[in-house]
Amino acid sequence: MAARQPLVTLSTANLAIIDTSVYIDNLRFSRFQKELLELKFVVRISAVVLAELWKGARSKEMIRAVEYLTTNLRIIAPNEREWVESGKIVGRLIRARGYDGRKAREIHFDVLIAMTARKIGAYLITCDVDDFRAIREVMDFNLICW
């Protein structure tokens, strides 16, 4: 008789937050369907990711998918201190990389997503490699790039 595998508890589980870029590419092109089905993480969702997904949800399929994520995943939101700290990090990125106002707004959301992953000790899974590697130069968090 084979030994039973122990149940994974939240205290020992590997957590992951999936970035907006992965959800969008998967919804549009089924790009990460296999990877998502085989994921060995307990998935949480950033409130920032949900906001970005809701902003872009146009089709009935997209709306249903975002509703499913909103209803079925535990939502992690940045707190007041993290909002303030994110502004400092974005400022450092602007000075170091010369980002314009549009890019600064885009990367600000990415910084907040990275901060929510760091807060719960989760891995951040993204296909937006360049932006998150840039963020990682000024702040530490666990990153998986697909």
C-alpha cells in the first residue's frame, strides 16, 4: 500500500500571484493553458491585477473569466504603507531608466503587484519580463518569468 501524501496547508504551501499579462495572454491566445493547469502553487490574486483585468474586460468571455477570478481566489490588496513605498520605488525607476509619464503609470501597477506578492511570500508569475526584472533591480521579490 502506497503512503498517503500529506495535505498541503497554507503554512507550508507555495503561494503564487499571477500577473495580468499571463491572464490576458491566456484568455486571448490560450498561451499558458498547460502551465496554469500544471501549476504547483496555491494561487492568490492581487487586487491590482483584478482592477487591470476588469478595466480591459470587453467580451462576455473575458467578463465571465474575471468574475470567476474575483469570486474564487483570495484577493490580496496593497495597504497604505505599500502605496507610499510604491511611489518611492517608481521614482527610483524613473530616475534610473528615464521613464516617461505613461510608462511610470504602467509600471506603478506592476510595482504594487510585486509588493502584494512579496507581502505574502508568494512567487510572482509573469510574461512581462522586462518590467518586472527592472523592478527587481530596486526591490526584492520572488519572480518566475514565462
